[in-house]
Amino acid sequence: MNNFSFQNTTRLIFGKGTIAKLSKQIPSGKRILITFGGGSVKKNGVYDQVITALKGYEVTEFWGIEPNPSIETLRKAIDLGKEKNVDFLLAVGGGSVIDGTKLISAGLLYEGDAWDLVKKGYSAETVPLGTVLTLPATGSEMNSGAVISRHETKEKYPFYSNFPQFSILDPETTFTLPDFQVACGLADTFVHVMEQYMTTPGQSRVMDRWAEGLLSTLVEIAPKIKEDKTNYDLMADFMLTATMALNDFISMGVTSDWATHMIGHELTALHGITHGQTLAILLPGTLRVLMEQKKEKLVQYGERVWDISIGNMSDNADLAIRKTEEFFRNIGLATRLGEVNVGEDTIVEIERRFNERNVAFGEGRNVDGAMAAKILRSCL
């Protein structure tokens, strides 16, 4: 196991009726900017719960943070926050709203264009932030990361700031989510775990078993959620699994990959494809192309998550990959680029972008432009 330093400062407040506890988490007298997405929180009752809980505070609302939050939208929120002298932020929504609000929290204290911070990749100076999560997927409610897009140039980059001070997770807020969003959230969660687990073998029994427990949970609950996404216990397990998948708890002292995500970001930037959908297409391709490199871990994953024990290592690894692709297809997602109308032109452009930035991902840092193109072609 590698050396590491771990700290997660987010207070997690989980369960039914917990939105009512908002006022106990935010100091009195704060001028709050509440950020929202497209309006679904007004249909499912979350908006009313939030406003009721914040009675007595000075509140400003900002609406319209889109999936894959864009700098173009976030600039408007930053301007509004500065105008109102905001000193606390509350993100109400899914990962995109929370991601966007993380950049707002930094942009409020920055005199230049917030895109500078995105290109820099990090800002330690931020306005305090809390969240009310309504869509399990990204884990943004309990980590310091975000991903921000720029529509005018079709770019998408990761950005890091400070952890939310608190996050409220009430599984009942997920009951009205569209089936496609639930499926994408399941895929995003699954791949978050795989990016930290499907790497170098033999690093940590603890991290491996934690990761395998999360993966096995998803495999068990996904088909049941497809049948009934208003089952509280199922959605509670989903919500907590999504949070635990990307709050650094399973990454301590082990290598990580993230090639699938980095390629997926380009598909979203170029075509607007939902993030979780890109991952469902790309993860099986990444595993196919890098099977020899990942074979030992694939066999372990196949045995512990999919109960595969047919004997031959290559056959077991191959079957584990096929089971993974089948999992994504069974929850209602495409698993091939042709199904989302992506072809060779996009592959060439993504390879060019990787080469231009001189980047390489994966635990072996061998997923460069050429390897990314190979992975993409395996997904056609």
C-alpha cells in the first residue's frame, strides 16, 4: 500500500425528513445563494422543503445550472452572487448543480474570469458551501471535485476546490427521477468504483473489499430499482453507494485509472452525451483493450463480484468484461458508440486533443491519444 494522507470534512446528514435540519447547519445571518437546475425540485416538493427550512435567512435563488454545467451559465451566477454579497452557497440538485456551485464558490472570491480557475484546475479560496442532493451519481456531495464545460469551445475539464461543509441526503427525493437518469447514476457510480479498483493488484485487501462490496451492492440493487425506484431501502442503498464511491474512502493508498472518465468527458464536450451514458460505453472498451494489463484484477473482480470461476484466466477475464457490458445494457443504457451516433471523426478529434495536451491516463499512464483512439474503436 502506498503512503497517503486522508481527510474528508463533509458532514453527511442522511435519511427521511433531513432537509428540515438545514437551518441547524448554516449560521444565522448568512446571505445565501441557492443554486438549482431546471426546476424538477418544484415538482417533487424539495424546493418547498428547502425554502421552509431557511425561513428567516436572506436568500437569493439562481436557476438553470444545466447537466454538464457550463462556464457560460456559472459566470451569471457568480455575477449575481457578487451583486448580493453572498457569503454562503447551497446547491440543491444533482452532481451538475453541485459541481457548478463549487466553481461559483471560488469565482465569488476571484476578480478575473472563473474559466481561469478551471484551466488552473484548483482554487483553495472559496465561499462556504452546503448541498441538498436529489440525484445519486457523481459523489460531488462529499468530495472536492467538479467538472466544468465550456460550450463555445466544446471543452470539459476537472476542477478542485474545497469540500462541502455538509450534505443532506434524503432518499425520498429520488423517487420521481426519470428512469434514464437513474440508469446513468448507477453507471456513474459503478465506474467511479472501477476507476479506483480495477488497477494494480495486491495493493490493499481493505480497499479491494470495500470496492467489491460497493460493486456487489450495485449489481444486486440495480435490477430491483428498475422495477421499483420508489422503494426507500433500495434508493437509500443506491444513494449511499454513490456517495461512498467517490469520497476518497476506497482510494487510500492505491493507484487509480480515470482513463474511461477522461475519454468520456470528451464525448460529452463534443456531443452533449450524458456522462453516465458515456461511461457505460467506454468502460467495457477500456477493459477489452487493456485486458492483459488488468487481467489479474479482472479475474479477482469476476470471481468476487460476478461469481465467475470457470478456470482459465483469460476466459474468466473476458467473461467479467462481458458481464460488465451486460450489466449496463440491462439497466437500459447503450454500450456501443454507434448507438449514440458517434463515429470515426470523433475518434480522430479525441486522439488529437489528447496529443495536443500531451496527456496520458490509467494506472500505468499509458492511455495516451493513440490508446484512447484504440479504446474508442473497440466501442464501435
